[in-house]
Amino acid sequence: MDPTRGEAVTAPTHQPPPDLTSYTDLRVFDRTDQEIIEAALVAVGLNLPDWVQREGHAVPLSVQVLTPLGYVKMGDLAVGDLVIDPATGEPFPVTGVYPQGIRPVYRVATDDGGSVLASDDHLWSISKRRNGRRIGGGQREPMQRVHKVVSTLELADMVVETPVQLPRIALLRQDGPDPAPEVDPWLIGFLLGDGHLENSHTKVTIGNRADDVTFITGHLPAGHTLNRYGPYEYGIVGPDRRPGGNLVTSAMRRLGLTECNTATKFIPDAYLTASIAIRIALVQGLVDSDGTVDGQGRAWFDTTSPALARGMQRLLWSLGEWSAIQVRPARDAVPMPQGGMCRGAQSYRISLRPETFIPTRLPRKADRYRPGKTRRYRRVVAVDYVGDDDCQCISVASPSRMFVTEDYLPTHNTEVLILEGLALELSEAITAVNRLPGAVLETLLQLFAVFKSYGSAPTALAQITVADTTGHTIPAGTRLYLPTIDGTGMVTMLVEPPGLTIAAGSSSGIVSLIGDVFTAAANGAPIGTVLQMASPMPFVDQIVLTTAVADGLDPETDEKWRDRGVQRLARLSDALVIPRHFEAAALEDPRVFRVIAVDNNDPATAGVGDDPGHITVAVLGDGAALSVAARAEIEAALEIKAIAILDVHVTDIVVVTVTVATTVTLADASDPAAVTDAVEQALIDYLDPMTWAYGSTVWRNELIALIDQVPGVDRVVTVSITGANSAGDYPLPTASTLPRGTAASITVSVG
């Protein structure tokens, strides 16, 4: 995609959004989630306890909540309405509406001028920077970012000491129509900056640059031209003089912008609910007219209209950006190039450094622009009591459990305590949920954002070496064949955008690869594995992996999906406190197949159990380690739900290959080859990291008992494990280590 044309540059998504049609099929839109859960309990002969009810975590009925078609008052929301999830930018259904009555209300204000009202116990996902611990010699560990979920009152106490950061939000999807489809939204933005908008005609001021005139002409509707009226002033002329023939003037009149002067221009509300591409184009037009890009690559927008500045700020907020308005006092009179003097009015400046799109289209500005090294967080700077008000909370089926409120601020939906009642009623027999009718079970799991996974494509990095140093390009989409780890097949990997350009003077480069299907078959392919090109390029010598393949995931089976749902229902609340809470929460992620949580453990230190306030969660994917990025995502998700005093660390489960040699004697008439294969397979199955019952030791006696049960074995003569202790047993190195047996590591002899 071309960022200069108003399209967001985002990573491709390999998992389709949840299919919300099932909600309609199961009639959830006219039933609350409490009714669905009650129906589920009745299906297994249980009654909903009287004491199970919702907690508060509410906002006033007047507070605006963002939907795909713009803001709607909290008090007007109903079950089934769609609201925007700030983490993904996508819409998700409201699954419950819960009036809370009169509650103490506070105004939560951010450093960029945003604010929203919330009850005293409303929940906020926040992060704070914390200095690293001292490690001796006057040195400290690197600064860390701590993620927590806190109430409004807790937030008020925290901001007294230091500002607290809210989560960054995604590019927010809006489904409103294009307010003026006949006119490029970039041109609307440009005219809001440098246009003279009159009821009968539209003029625009353009600097003394012929290339700018050509560029703007290319954005006019078909048949429209620029007519020069003066050194810097041009009129936009339609294809004929008939009334309504000038599409630009007609659009500006319909949008209510004609007769606006420099100080009264504004962005029509309809543009704030238009698509992401339209909103980006509008920003680009505004920056290309009344903005600049300085020598350091920073973009600025200046205007004398407070309404236009506020509209620009809201546009940037809706695109996931930090945006504050700087008020600049009136300047002294200065001479104008066309003659005369001009006294500057009070103006408003907004700086912008987006990473996900280029905020300008004019080539001379776009070429200078450089995105910020880090996106700025919106920080809470004040929490003030404003009175009591009628409040309400909602539950939302979004993965992040958040929604967007006024001024595009992200906040949590209500805690689901009805889930506690269900878990307590089912107690240790929680797996009885599988007795529920299929439709009720599906609805129940979806209510708590446990959606069936469509799988994910494997990823890796590879080095491509070429035969010369003249310079070559490997385009995005180039197909490569990677052998599966078991050697039985091939997985096709694609070169990810933007491809690879090997500059003249170099003979190699690193490229990102992604599978063309959702599969776990390539997971664990080691560094150094050689790939082949589907269509060989004569200048390419070799392609080898520089990272192990990770994160591939087969489409989820119904059984695995239900198992994840059971993990969600087995947790008594959203707050993660003890190790089994963290294990259950980690297993809710479809990428995680094995997990073990080690309490009082910081992987950065040597001891186990010596680090109060820390918990380590070791995870394993489908037969292979997860990537660093996947582990970071899981750690962030667990941090948000962890009790405030805990620091969470997500690491790999270590898988070690266990080497076993055994000698057996055969029962009468047994086939030696068949018995050998059966013993080998029994040991491989037993030493499978995906099914190993967590324990610290591979016991020699257990292997003897296992082999002795194999058909055709008369007696086990010897069993030895490489690296065993004096008793013949093999202690695993850590509590989060799993064993693996392979055909190469197991030797079976017939005595």
C-alpha cells in the first residue's frame, strides 16, 4: 500500500475477525449474557445463586461511547450494539448492560487535553515506568514498564506522584459514509487550510511552486481546473458554468463550510466517522496546506481557528496518535510577499509524528517526513471528583475487554462476576460444561471472547546470499520451499513486504518470511535450514534460516477450542493471583499448548522461589518455542490482568532431547523388527513434550515398566539414559523443562 495516498501502513492480519453472525443465530441480541449463563446452568440441573451479580465499574449515562458509526451515549446502548475495541480498532458486540444507580463520579484528564467521566470503581488499564533494581557498582537494570488494571480511586492516588500512561490504541475503524464522495478528502483538507470558501465559488492560495499547482490539479474532480487570479490565488473552475456544475463548491456548501473565514473553519463531524483512509487523507490535506515538515522530519499543523485545531486533534486521536494543542500568542505585524503588512492572530499548533501513516502527500514534504522513534502514550495527569451521577456498566466481547469513551480514551468494561458463580457451582467438575447443548456452549464461550482460532502462518528470518555484488532485489511474495521438521513434506514460505534490496557492494541480506497457509508443520525448523526457491533466480546462491521457525498454528479443532473455554471458565475472576490462574489465562491464547507457572521467580536471577513479587510463566507452542514477539504479547496480556503487586515474566519452556538405550529379549515367535519399532514408538510417545506430565525427573524404573508392557517383549535386559545420575534416573534441569524422545535419540537392541 502507498502511504502517501492516505492508506494506513499496518502489518497484515492472518486471523479473520470473529464471525459475529453466530450471535444473531443464537438470539443473543435479545437476551442478556446473564440469561444465557442461567440457561447454561439449568441445562446441567443447576440454579444461578442469588448472590451472583455484577460489580460496578461504571460511567455516567451521559458519557459517549464509540461505535462504528460514531459516538452514542452510554445510557442509549443495548445488548447487541457494536462498540469499538481500542486494541484492535474493530467493533465487538455489547453482551450485557447493567444499571448501577447513583455513584460518585470523577473526571479523568490526560496531558493532551482529553477527559472523561467515570465512577469511583471504574477500571483502567495503565502502565508506569519503573526504575530497574540496583545491581552493584552503581549500576541499575534497564527501566521497565509495569502494566496494571486499577480503579479510578487507585488511579487518583497514583497520579499524585507521577503521570500514568494509558494504552496506545489502534487505528479505529469507523463505518460512516464519505461525506463528499465526489471530492478527494485530501482536497477537502487542503481547502480547510488554504481555501477561501464562498457560497458561489472556491478559491485556494498556493505558493509560487509550479509542481504544487500540478499536484493539486491532479486531485481535482474530473473536468475541473485551476484558474489563476493573482500571484498566489487560484479559483477552482467546474467543467461548465451551470448551477451545481462545480462539484467542489457544491460539496463545501453541503458540508456547511461556505462563508467560513480563517478563524471559523471546522472539520464536519461526518469526517470523524468516515473510514480510516478518508481520515488519513483529510489529515494529509491539512498538513499540506497549513502545515510544514521541518529539517528534522517533524510535521506541524498551524491554524487560527480553534474549532479546526480541535477537529484535527480528534482526527489524530481516532488514528491512535497522541495530540495536544499548543496555543501561540498573536505575533507582531510582518510584511507580506505580495505587499502590505499582516498582523498575526492567536494561533494553535499541533505536532504529529505518526508511525502508521505519512501525514502529508506533497512530495516535497513527504520526502522530508520521518516518523517518531516511539509513539507517545496519553498520560493521566488529574483525577478530580465532580459529584454523583446515574451510572451504568456494560460487558463487551472484545479480546482486550476494553471500549473507547469520550476523547478516544480507552477504558475497561465491567468485571464478569457471574462467571465466578458458574465456576463455583461447577467447582472441580468444571469440565461438565461439555454437557451443555452445543449452541449454549458456543454462545457462552463467545460471550467471554473465547473465539475459535483460524490458525496462523509460521514466521522466520532468512539470509539470502547472491553470487555477486552488483546489487539485486528479491521482491515481496517470492515463494520459497521449507522442509518440515519431520522431513515428510514442504511448507511454502513467502518473502514479506517490502522484499529485500541487496545494495551494490553487498552479497547478502536478511528478509522476513511468512507461510502461505496456517500450519504448525514447520514450527521448530532450526537455524541453518536451507530453503529452495519455487522459481530459481540465477543470481541467488543460498537461502538459510537465521531464526527458528515459530508461531505457526493449525486451524483449531472443536476439542481444543472447548479446552480453552474450560480454562476461561475455570478462573474465578479476571484478576490473576496464584500460579494456576496464570496457567489458565495463558492457555486461553490459541498459540499456547503447554504452560507452567513458577511462583516467586524472576528469570533474571539464579534462584527459584527467591523472588517475591515475581511470577514466571513458561510457555510452549505447537511443538516448538514461540517467537519473542508472541511471548511479549502474552506477557503484556497477563500483566494487565495480574494483581497489582506481581511482575509477570513469560519465557520459553525448555525442551531437551533425552537419549535412551535399551536391550530386550523377545517373546516366542515375535518379529524382531516389529518389536523394535514398537518399543521405539512407545518411548517417543512417553517422552513427548506435548503430553509429558510435569515432573522433575525421567525415572529409569518408569521406562522399564513402559517397555515391559510392549507386545512381543519378554524381558527388559537393560535401560540406560545418557546423563543419568548414579541411580540411573535423568533429572530435568529446571521446573519448566520438558523431555523429548526422537528416533535418533532412542536405541533398541534385541538380546
